[in-house]
Amino acid sequence: MDASISKEIVDRIRELPAAQQQLVLEIVRSLASQRPKGVPAKDLLVFAGVISAEDAREMVNAIEEGCEKVDANAW
């Protein structure tokens, strides 16, 4: 993190009343929890080509045949 940004944030927060400081804290916590989880795409490149084209086709067919179908009688 950029030290100058951190310092300015802290300086400005110190100028706020306690209630607004609490609000800033809640916002920061919310932002921190929204960070994407997972790994960078470059780390997944090791898996490129692992699945054969035939296996990939079979998976696509299985998904198309078995997913997102609504059984009207189940309602």
C-alpha cells in the first residue's frame, strides 16, 4: 500500500467525529470483504490443455442435457 495514501486517509479520518469514523470503518470492512477470492489467472495456466477436446465435449453435453431443465410437474 502506498504510504502517502495511508497517511492521508488516517489524517482525514482523525478529523472526523467518532460516529463518522465508525461509518468509515464499516465501509472499509465492507470493501475488504468484497475483494475477489481465488488465484490469479496466470496461476491456472498450468492446467491449460489438461482436459482433452473429447472430454470437454462430453462435459458440455452432460451440462446441456442435465442442467437448467424445469420439471413442470415438480411444482
